[in-house]
Amino acid sequence: MTNQSNQGLGSRMHAHFAPLGGVDLDLSDRGELAADLERRARVAELFVTGDWGVDLETFEADQERERQQEAET
């Protein structure tokens, strides 16, 4: 018998349901998931440090200014 504490949740679930016939699932690529999590962590850090924020009073004007700056580059 395998030591369950060394298995991930997915492996434990598979082992549990395999005797019932199991199920095939389409899973997202783990590389993409890891990249998404890293990106979210970087974005969250920008908000936590105050480097990014939201100023709703000037939001639309800021968006237009950013669009113009991108068009110039």
C-alpha cells in the first residue's frame, strides 16, 4: 500500500475512485497554470507595495492618456 501522505490530492482522488471505473478529465497544462500563478503573484505584489493602484476619479482620462501613449510608440 502506498503512503498517502507522499501523494498529491489528485493522486489520492484517483486511487480512491479508480475501483469505481474512474473518469477522464480534460486538465489544463500545468505549465500554463504555474505561469498564471506567478503572474498573479507579481500583480498582487504591485498593489500591496503601492506601485499600482486604482484612482477611479481619473480612470477614463488615464485610460485615454495611456491609449495615446501606446499609439505614439
